[in-house]
Amino acid sequence: ELRYPERLNCVAELLDRAVRRGGGARVAIRSASGDWSYAELLEHVNRVANALRGPMGLKTGNRVLLRGANTPWMAAAVLGVLKAGLVAVPTMPLLRARELGAILVKAEVDAALCADGLRAELEAAPGLPRKVVWFNTGGAEGSLEALAAAQEAAFTACDTAADDVCLISFTSGTTGVPKGTMHFHRDVLAICDCFPRSVLKTRADDVFIGTPPLAFTFGLGGLLLFPLRAGACAVLLEKLTPETLLLAIERYRATVCFTAPTFYRQMAALAPTRDLASLRASVSAGEALPLATREAWQRATGLRMIDGIGATEMLHIFISAADDDIRPGATGKPVPGYQACVLDDDGKPVGPGVIGRLAVKGPTGCRYLADERQRDYVRDGWNLTGDAYEMDADGYFFYRSRTDDMIISAGYNIAGPEVEDALLRHPAVAECGVVGKPDEERGQVVEAHVVLKDGFEPSPRMAAELQEFVKEQIAPYKYPRALRFVASLPRTETGKLQRFKLREGA
Ligand code: 3UK
């Protein structure tokens, strides 16, 4: 079991400690604008903390909205807020003024730190607080860089309790209004001491790289907190594409990569042209990893992928597997520290081989911000993530679909991701999304939305070929009776397929 002192500031543990122990000269962050050692990062964080408590006049517990792509100053802003005893409210870079306005109100935000490049939408947001400071400005007057430069380089971490809220993270919400989830200082350390230690087996010479924004807890953990906890190095890059991520892995000799399944799918096609010898771990999360994608990446790189399911409510990954423990098709087993089980609709555990609702429990868990849905997510201390899972006799957990996405056609339960996995094995298929389409006779029919690879043309013949192809691989009743060719699929900023948009026939 993880034990932390009652008084705890997570940044003191993640950063001050590393420098105090002589790690100050090691590289903490690399980026397009240069590198920061641990000592330099600490100094920036301290100056930001001083600016927040000094000229910005913020007090313990005040909430600070953060907005920026993955850059060193965004990292310093997040850590500065936590170290100063304030509450970080990170927001996804693509959010619009109206969405930001909703967060400002819901999270009762007192101040904001925002990257200059993302300024317009925040300035247009209703209810913007008076205290807003911009960064990545190149040092303009009144900017965070300028304010920070005028501050002391030392700052003693605010004496917070282990169970003081330090982070309010909003769900990306493929449907509905984003929900704020609250996390404590000890939760931040707990995620660093679970998945990265037991599954990734992080080392001080690791170099972390990847796509998830720091505003998404997948990215905050994988690209900032985990590397710091290990005394390792984080590469922070903006606007990555599958091509540029591969180039960056080669250039920075990255050892651990974090991204979503779509990126791995696209990178697999390009990987043979790059030298990826430095890479030792490829972590996929955000949505289900099709076995076809896992195999394609392994063929292209010789690397086994680490699938992990995490959630904003749980802060990070709680079921995963690496190396010898990987079972094809399974997400894995509960990360040490967490427990998981599969429940029926009445909340009773089901045996192996039965699909039910995933329930998890561990050092982190869901605490919605003044949200009535708390009771839907947490029951008897178990977190119900909304995922349909099945366990096998050896305790491996197999993802089937989101609970609400299960397709029921003529009495059969069909999981879209299984049909997607079958389609992805066809050489013409680049991306696909499978949903239930209302049907008078069958209730629903399986409908596939297919993006073809370059060089393949949509045609009735291609559609029939793909339908036959699916029937040959999985039970024929699962084949997509309806099939549409599309140019692209709707995805969230976190890489999730927006199935509701496919269902709306968008
Ligand atoms: C789905 C997965 C199958 C699943 C996240 C890693 O995705 C993250 O958080 P979100 O709040 O979404 C949570 C939901 O996403 N999901 C995530 N990973 C997987 N489904 N296989 C997976 N490997 O429905 C879950 O309930 O956006 C992921 C770390 C931190 C995160 N916040």
C-alpha cells in the first residue's frame, strides 16, 4: 500500500527532492525552444509560484485555469500553481470560448495562465477573471515570463495536506457536458508510483515523448509527472503528426512513447523508414487498442505495445500489462495498487467469460466537482467507468465497448470494436468506426464507417468485399450490414472516436 505523509506538496516531492538529491544538472525537459535541467525547471517553477502569490495576489486554494499546448512554460505554469498551494484547472487547447466559459463558472476560477497562441478563445470566454497572465509571449511586458523574471528564484512549497485538492481535471466528454474531477496532492504521487513503476519500470535514463496534451491527465502523467518522479527526461512538443512524432523519437532518442491507437496505426505504416532503436515502450491509451493495430506496430517496429485503460476520474491508467504479461486482445490486469471486477446490472460480480460493467478501486478515484453524477460513477467505493469488460479465468481483463455503445441487433449483443478490429485487418482499411443504426426489423443493424487507404476507391464491390472479409474472421451475424465510405472519422482531441456523431449520421 502507498503511504504518504499527512502534509504533502506533490511538487516538493517531484522536483525539489530530485534537485536536493543532486539531480539538478540532469535534463528535465527538452523542447523545440531548448532544454531545461532539473535545476532550471525548479527555478522557473519557483519564480512562477512567487509571481502567483506575489504580484498576482493569489491565496491558498485559489483556482487557476491553465491553457497551453505542450511547452516548457506550460509545464512550469502547472507545477508553479501546485507548488504555490493553488488548484490547477487545465483546459484542452481546442476548447472554444463557450466551453471555457462553462469551466470558468463550474470550477469557480480565480485566475488564468494562458499561452499567447491560445489567447483569442479565452479572451472571448464569458466570465473571464480579472487576473489573466499570458505566457510563451517571447517575454512581453506583463507576461508570465516577465513577471517571473522579476521574482526570487527560491520558493518553499506551500504546506498543503496530502488530501488537499490540487487539480480539477475536466473530462473530454464524448457526449454531454464536461465534468470536473478533483484530485489531491497524494493522488498525483500515487499515479506516479503505480503504472510507471510496476508496468513501465521507468528509469532515470528514460526519455518520454508523445502526443497527449498536458491538459489531459494521460499527458500530464505520461509527459510530465512520471518522468519527474523517475528523475528522467520529458520531451514536450506541439502540433505533432504521426510523421513528426516518429522523427522526434529518432531525434531525441526517446525510450517511452505515449499516444492513442490511431497514431500508432498511422505510425506503423511509416515506421520502417525511421530508426526507432531507442524506443523500449509504446503506451497506448484513450480508447481500445485493436489487436490488428498492436500487431501492425509490432511487425513494423519489433516492439510490443503496452495498452492501458485510464480515465480522468481515476486520474491515470489502472489496468494494463507489459512484456510477459501481455495477453493478445486483453487490456491486461489491474495495475498493482488497484483492484478490478466485472459486475452485472444489479451490481453483483459475474464470473469469467461474462460481459458486464467494469468496476475499479484503488489509491485514486472519482470525486466529481459538485456533481450529482458522483453516485452513478462511485458505488460502495467502486468506480464504474462506463466500460463493458469481460474477465478470463486467469484474471485478464478484455475490453468490449463502452456500456452504452453495445449494439443489439436481432437479439445479439455486438461490440463495435470487435468488428472494427476485423475490418482493420483488411489491407484497404485505414480507419473505421462501427455503430448500431436503428432498424425496424432488427432493432439495430451493425453499421461500419470506413476510411480507405490511399490507392483504394470506394465502390459497391469494395463494400461487399469488406463485408465478406468480416464474416470470414468473426461470427457472421456480426458483419456490418450497412457500410459507408467516409473521408475521415470524427474524433475528440484525446483521440476518441465520437460514436454519437456516427450514429447521428453526420
Ligand atoms: C476509454 C479506453 C479501452 C474508456 C485516460 C489514460 O482516456 C482517458 O481518460 P478519459 O476520461 O476517458 C476514459 C475512458 O476512455 N479508454 C481509455 N483508455 C482505454 N478504452 N482501452 C483503453 N486502453 O472508455 C475509459 O472509461 O478521456 C487514459 C490515462 C489517463 C486518462 N485520462
